Amino acid sequence: MTQAVDLEALAALKDIMEDEFTALVQTYLADTEARVALLHELLTQQDFDEIRKNAHSMKGSSSNLGASLLTDLCFQVEQQSKGNHLDGLDTLLSQIDEEFLLVKEALENC
């Protein structure tokens, strides 16, 4: 089983950020939780441009925190939304929901 977060990358980031690390994690969790909910709303509206923008933002911030599977899922959503394809987006968003819960747990316990 793959870890939700690359612990080595997270430790390196923690060393760099020092006292600001906790605030970074809290901001990431709050922002990502809001974006995940927004992605579901945007899917019902079929707003592919906003889906792409939000997935892109989540991809970058998740990558920075070493959440590689979540990063990959966001990349897939971003790519699929560029072509305005609904097929499979609901499945990808469900996978993002599940993976974000694992990432959140990992970050809260680091």
C-alpha cells in the first residue's frame, strides 16, 4: 500500500518551513476541503473551465506537500476537463474524496 503523503518530502518541507509548517498544513487542508466540495458542485454545473482551474490548483498544492496520488488524480481531472468530457469525472472525484481523507489523516498526524 502506498502512503498518502511522502513522509521524506514532508519532513524536508517541515525543516524548511519551521514554525510556519503547521499554518501551511492547516491552510492546505481548509483550502483543499473547500475545493473538493466545489469540484462536485462544478461537475453538476458542467463548468469544465472552473473544474480545470480548481483541479490545477489542487494539483500544485498537493504536489508541494508530497501527496502524489492526489496530485495524479487532480491531473487526470484537469486533463479530462480540458476536453469537456463528463465520462469518468464523477469516478475521479470520488477517488479524490477518498484520497483526500487519507492525505488529511496523514497530515494531521505528522
